[in-house]
Amino acid sequence: MGADGGRRADVAITDGVVTAVAERLDVDPGTKILDAGGCVVSPGLVDLHAHLRQPGGEEAETVESAARAAALGGYTAIVAMPNTDPPIDSAAVVHEVLSLGRGAMADVAVAGAITVGRAGDQLAPMAEMADAGVRIFTDDGAGVQDGGLMRRALDYAGGLRARGQKVVLAQHCEDTLLAAGGVMHEGEWSSRLGLPGIPSAAEEAMVARDIALVRQTGVPVHFLHLSTAGAVELVRRAKSEGLAVTAEVAPHHLVLTDQAVAGYDPSYRVNPPLRTFADVLAVRAGVADGTIDAVATDHAPHSPEVKDVPFDMAPPGMLGLETALAVTLTALTRHRGSGSAPGGGEMPDAPGRLGGTGIVLDAGEGAVLDVGAVLALLTARPASIAGLGDCHGGPLVVGAVANICVVDPTATWTVDPTGLASLSRNTPYAGWTLTGRVRHTVLRGEPVVLDSEAQR
Ligand code: DOR
Ligand code: ZN
């Protein structure tokens, strides 16, 4: 079914491929029918940024459990981040994670590290990883601090691109000396709570440096999880200059502010940190005007043993795969029934205004999108950045691989951490009622989620 200008149609799938799209299709007896009444039939979602924790962190997540969470969230493809143990910094580990992904409930692509061990000193063997299928290189979890090394990485990536391997470097933008041990955004709330802060400048300095390097080298950079108004503005200007930059935002930076940390709940610790209300609105405006290309989960599972500790000792990271679509729809569309969060969620949770919750659920000014536009941020655009456009991201036309997400954009549901497929429980949305529910997910023609239930 279409929504927001899409057309109403039935979609036929045979042997994993879309074989017909038409207003009313006749079906042979015995044909399996998935009900999409009241729903949007979208290309399967594509996540540019998921921490699958395997190898080495299997108590928090595995490739299999993350792929199940992904399928339940409407994803048919996820990109595995390389901050594993050992890190994904060689073809051998790339092959290991790819083989763990074979047969999983979502396609698994692998991002490789830019530097050996993600230590930031020496370039990793990017060519052998590119030959193994890697298209995104990143030291995510840390940014590449050494500008000279980042420049060499870009030159090297340019060489691979000249060979026809369309690789892209993805930066976790944080200058560690500026961040200097901070555990939340540096501002009014870090002062009030007595916690060391990470200034916006830590993100913006690295975005600015990398934009200069893109201008110098002509080789593209993708900016991971942008969180500050200043970073969005830098990318906006770089794009208006015609530079080859792309950017993503994580759902939590669309709906949570640093004020959420007021109760010292470690579920709200994340990197980059939750920022101010003004930053949330600026990031939303960046999404609305195309400065931000994609929404990516930064799904970062942590086991209760390490996460349920005092705020400043907890590792940063939040679950995202099962809630991303609903959080994004709830934040950016007016299509919702009644998104709500425990203890508040009403606008305005204005800058400097005390006593709110740090939760900004309603769509803000200048950032109201239709469902189709939100889905593009989660499908076609990330698929193209990740080089997965042949199989993922749509469009759903005859001949396309049948990777499909059927979502009811008006259905509401309440997040129950104990009901999540992830092996970890660190969602910041426990108890939230969200709008937008995945009904079915179809992976290469196989219904892996039916009526919101995983099929294996
Ligand atoms: O909050 C975060 N958690 N940010 C990152 O960049 C890494 C991630 C993780 O791996 O836990
Ligand atoms: Zn990151």
C-alpha cells in the first residue's frame, strides 16, 4: 500500500525476486499472502552502523542475535562495525564476520578499520579488506586523531576507488584531547550534575578538519552520528560547496537531550553524547533539508553486568535496531497516534528550561517529514552509501531482490526491554509508547518476521 504519495499496490514475489507490482494481482490458490492492509510496503531498511560485538563480545550480542533484532526492526541489511575483539582490521576477520552473517535473519556487510587495531597509528590493510568486500572503513568508537594519517588513508582510498572499489571512509568525529575524559555533553547539565563534559567543539573540530581533507584530496568522507548544530552547519556548507561528504544521525539524537542524564541513568550514556534541545532541533532541520543523508542506529549493546553501574563508569552505547524506525517516525512525522514517554515528552523542553525530562518526542518546527521521506533516510540513501544498492534500498520494481519491510505507520507499541531480541537490555526507551510498527520483514523473498514475530 502506498502512503504519502506512494501508490496502492500488491507486490508479488517469486523465488526471492519481485515479479509484479500492480493495483490488484490475481493469485494462484496456495499462494502465501502477507496482509499489508493499512501499511506501507517499503524496501527493507539498511543500517549503516551497528555494533554486533562478535568476535569477542558474545555476552552482549552475536551476529545472529543482532540480525534477529534487525529483522524485527524492519532491517534487511546491517553494516557491522569493526570495534570487536579482535578488531576487524584484516581480511581474515572480515571473512570471519561475513561467514557468521551467512544465513542470519538480515544480510550482514562488514566495515573494516582504518588503522591497525583501531589504534590510530598505522594504516590497516585496506586493499585486502576491500578485496574481501569491505566498502566502509572506520575506526568507529574512536576518531582518527592524526590528520596526517587520515590524509594518507584518504589518498589510499582514492587509489582503491580508481580501481573501481567504491570505498568510503567513515569518521567518528571526536577529538580525544578536547573530549578529555568527558562522559556527557559539556554544558549546563554537566555543570549541574557534576560530571565531566565533552564540548561540541570536540565533534566540530574533527568535522572541520575532515572537510578540509575532502577538499584537498577529493576523496569522500561519511560522518557518523552527528550530534551538534555546528557539525550539521559545517556539513551543510561543505555540501553547498559540492564536496563529497555524507552524514548520518542516530535516532537518539533526534529525541533525547542532555537533560535526560539528570537521573544519572547509565542507559543515557552514549558517544557522541546527548546534546541540547537546540542541537536536537538543528539535527532535525539537517535531516529535513537533506544535509543529513541517513538515519543509522549506532546499535551498541552492552550487557547489564557492565552497563548497570554508576553513570561515569558505564560504557557508552544504546540499543537501536528494534526501535529506530518507530523512534524516527515518531520524531519526524505527524503521522503518529500518541507517542509518549514516561514522565513527559511534551514540547517545548526548551533550552535552559529546567524541570523537563530531556525527552523531545514531538516533531519540531521545520522538521516534519512524510513517511516516505523518513523511509528514504533508512533505505535508499544508506544502501547507496554502503554500496549495497544492487540488492537493498529499493526501488521495489519488477526484478528487484525481494528485501521488504511492511510497516504500519500509525500502530503504537510500548517498548519492553525484556521483550527485545537483542541479548542486551540497554535501551533508553523502556516504557515509551512509540508510533510505527514493523508488521513483516521479507529477506530475499523469505518472510523472516510475520505479524511482528520472528520466524526463526
Ligand atoms: O556510544 C557509543 N557506543 N559510541 C560509539 O562510538 C561506540 C559504541 C560502542 O561500541 O559501544
Ligand atoms: Zn561512533
